[in-house]
Amino acid sequence: MRMAISFKQMLLGLVQHMPSPLLRAAYRMPFVARMGSRLLKSAAATGESQIVTIRQGPLTGMKLQVDANTPHYYWLKGHDEPAMLDVMKEHVQPGSCVIDVGSHIGIETLMLCQWVGEQGKVISVEPDPVNFQALQTNIQINHITNAQLQPIALSEQTGKLHFIQGQGVLCRLVDDPNDPTIDPQQLITVDVRTLDELYADGKTEIDFLKIDVEDYEVQVLNGATRFLAQQHPALIVELHSYQSAVGCAKVLEEAGYDIKLVDTPQSDLMDYLSTQPQAHFDQGFERCHLLATYSEMTSHEQGET
């Protein structure tokens, strides 16, 4: 066992010191990339978390705690959604206050903390206990001081909900704990709040939200109608199903927002949905990101009708 762990640690160390041009070349070869992904996932599964250095991208040189559930591109490439990151950076200014809803282990939180600077703040929301522990570690080992971490979920009402834990980026809230496709041993209950309850009073001014909650996006927005009406933050929302896309568009358009997709061939949501199956979560829908910005003109026109 010790020998196996030592080999895996050696593999992680080898990749950590591999020249960046060689890494980029490997990613351009599908077979090598797939094999490398399997090896790296195995290497991280030592039973203990590992601390690695991010090799490329906007977080180059920063530290990251990884395990078997951590996507390897987090620490080799920094991220795999550059179009989404570019749009986020356009809408996050120094001094901004941002909420990262569904922070996972903090990749976007770390970026947002850089972008808002010392005068800004990032409120990082993550209900999964395993992810939250890694999130805390990643904030600490990178000496981040402008992040506020909240171990809760957001939805349309306050209380407690069932949650699938231990699935890395696929952890999520569930409405039906008796769903036969769900392993009951993975279910826990988590505290749930609403954005209206937390921020509609305006005491904390929020400039931007990133929402990635594995098909619970509509419920988060349903719990934020007063907050959106009062503060008008820009949002980027990761969509995980046809139903979620339609529901999010309805809530945001009724709140006076203009919407568009930022990382698909079609920027118009309905054009994109015409190419997608009308399927529920994890049934063939190609995830995408919706940018929503408040429109004074749209809001005024709605008030006149």
C-alpha cells in the first residue's frame, strides 16, 4: 500500500513539474488526454487529499487541495470554460461584492477574489461538507482575505432539504429523496436559505452572481425575486436542463433582465433550445451559460403593459 501511494504521489509530482508546452501538446491528443485523466484521477485517490500547484490559466501558481473527485483540469489548465470566465471578468470590477452560488472547492471563488481586489468581497456558498472543507482549505492556503464562506444551500424557501453529497461537482439538492436512482447512503440534509431573506433588505449591495447548482437554478431565482427587483445585479447561470433553461429565462425576463448565452453557437436561448432534447437533468442536455443583465428599458416597458 505504501509503495502504491508513493507511486501516485510521484506521478502527481511528475505532472506538476512537466513543462507547460508538453502539457498543452498532450491535451491536443485525445487518447493521451483520456489516459492521462484516468491516471491523474487514480493518483489523487490515495485516501488523503493532496495539495498541488495550478499550472496554467488565471490562477497559475496558486495552490489547490485535490482528491479523486477533483477535475484534473482545475489544476492543470486552471479551468475549462474560458468564454464563461471572460464574461464574468467583464462584469466584475475592483471593489465589487459578488456571490458565488455553488462554489464547489473554490476555483471561481479564487478568481473572483482576485478580480474584486482587497476592497471587494466574494460571498461563497457551498452546502456539501466535503466540498466546503476543501473550499476552506483552498482559501486558507492561498492567503485569501476577502472571501466570506457560507455552508448553506440556496433555494426558494428557508428550511432544510435533502442533498446528494460526495459527488464532487455533481453534488446537488433533490426534491424527492425516494427517487430510486439516488443512493440513500449519499443523502444528507442541509440548511437552506433564500437570497431574498439574506440580501433583499439592501444592507449588503451585491453587484454580480454566479449560479451553478446542478439543475436547482430556477428554485434559487424563485427565492430571489425581491432581491433582483431591488438590487439588479448581473448574473451568469449555468443551465443543466431544458426545463431549467426555460424556467430561468421566465423568472429573469419577468424581473426586467435581458438574457443571452455566452458559450454556444447561438446567443439566443430559444434558438439554442431548439437544438437540445427537452430532457431533464443529466439526460442529454448540453450545459451552457446564461448571462442576464438588468435593462431599465425592459423594466419600464413591462410597467406600462
